[in-house]
Amino acid sequence: MDEADRDAGPAYVGRYAPSPTGHLHLGNLRTAAIAWARARSVGGRFLVRVEDIDRQRSRPEFEEQQLADLAVIGLDWDGEPVRQSERDSLYDDALRRLPTFPCFCSRKDIQRELAEMGGAPHGAPGAYPGTCRDLSEAARAEKTAELAASGRGPSLRLRADVREWRAEDALHGTIVDAVDDMVLRRADGMWAYNLAVVVDDADQGVTEIVRGDDLLSSAPRQAYLAHLLGAPEPTYAHVPLVVNGEGRRLAKRDGDVTLRDVSAGEAQRWILDSLRAGGGAGGEDAVAEGLMGMDLSDVDRIADLPEVFDLMAIPREQVVFR
């Protein structure tokens, strides 16, 4: 989305949406800072959403600490954070408006069928093979009774009528990827991430989603869900992940990577350094390859970042935490 697009379209609304299942590490905080600076640099609104649909792993103490960590490095947000655990009625309404079918397969059932078929007939490896999509009413009733006898129920899947969809990304251009009959509500009654995040973004008027590029392939299916729900399809900006020296996504096992281990000032300096010319993306090699980063010579605090922020100038390679 360029400046002209933002001027012509709805007012910019961005967001950061962590799951309160642990502490935020420096990679998470860097992504949050980019999302915040992106919104503030164009005079937009910035929201924080607590994605706590995983009620078994989510903890209020982690939510409290995550919000405190975002604030202590200099980020602010508009309004009170909303919680997915308090939005069941929105998801219920969306589910009623989507074409669905019950699925009686376990994950092992799907893996076994995919192995026997040599992969899904359409879509990416591991995509749902359509096992329960066209069951007869009698077969569905029988399988429902079998699950009920053991105290379980089916999941609900989207009945997709396309094989692929596209999404627009500020850094990656047009992304086209497979769409399958994705789960919308799990067999245990929990909402699936894809449904909840699309409903929330539509309800909150989010216009651009800045997040890690490990979720790049999810964008088309989420844009497709927004389309089915009659909601504007947001644009995206999938930014490079922070990885360890072995190229794996940064995690707590990699050492001093959270604000329990380093000061807020040290975290801010590291985040800003990762956005400078070649910062964190390969040093001199990155500069030689044109990954110039931003001129942050006069920026010492993340709070001042929006004044000079340019999304298109961030390093495009994974940032290695050392």
C-alpha cells in the first residue's frame, strides 16, 4: 500500500495481536515496533488485541506482562485491548454465514489418508483431502453418533469453492496460495485461528496487517475468508523473522531474549540497530546487496521511530540474533 493508496482509502488502522502463552522475546517486540511505527508514521490508529482463544495455554499473567513490555519499550495503542476469549458471539455469527460441513477426521486420519493418496489432490502438502466434504446424511448421522458415544463431536470446516486466492503484501507483492476446507471450529469447541483473526480484523477495521513472514502463506486463505464474510480484504506486510545463529526462529532457549533478561533500553537499542543500514541482516554484505535499512542516526528511542520510519527500507532478510 503506497501513500496515495492510503490517502484515497480508509484511514490506516494497524494492530499487534500476541498470544498470552509466554513472554514476548526480542523478535516479537521488533515486529510489534515495526507494526506500531508503520501505523504512527502515517497518522494511523494502532490497536492491540489479545489472542487468547487457546484457553488451556493462555495465562492472565502473561497478558499483563506482554502489555507492560510493549509499553516499556515505548509503544502505545488506541483504546483498550480486546480479548478473543470475550468475542464468541462474533465468531458464532460469522460461522452461521459461512458454508460449512462437519468433519469427523482426527489429525492421524488425515495424515493416513494423505499418505495413501500420495498427497492432497489439490493444494499444498498436508492440505485437507476432502474426506468428509460430501458424506451422505446417513453417514454423517452415523459418525456423529459414534463420536457422541465417546463424548466427542466433529470439527466444522469451510466448504471452499476455490482452490487458491490472492492477497496483497507491501513487501512481497501479490501472494497467491492454496485454499482448502480449513477448520473453523475445532472438535473440542475451540475457535480456529483463521476464523477468529479474520473476524477480529474485520470488526476492528484493520486495514493493514504487519506480522512475521512465517505467516505469509496464511494471508490468501484469510483474505478469502474476509471475502466470503463480505468484509474488506486487508493488505499485509510480512516482515522478516528474527532467527538464531542456526537459522531457526528465535525462542527463549536461545538465551537472553526477553525483558526478563535484558533491560528495556538494551532491547530498544537492539531493535533500532536491526533496522539501521544493514543492521542484523548480514552487516556489510547486506549493504552491498542493497539492504540499506533506514537512516536512524538521530533516533535513540523507539518512541521517535515514526518520524523517520519507512517500511520499504527495512532489511528484507532474516535478522540473526547474536
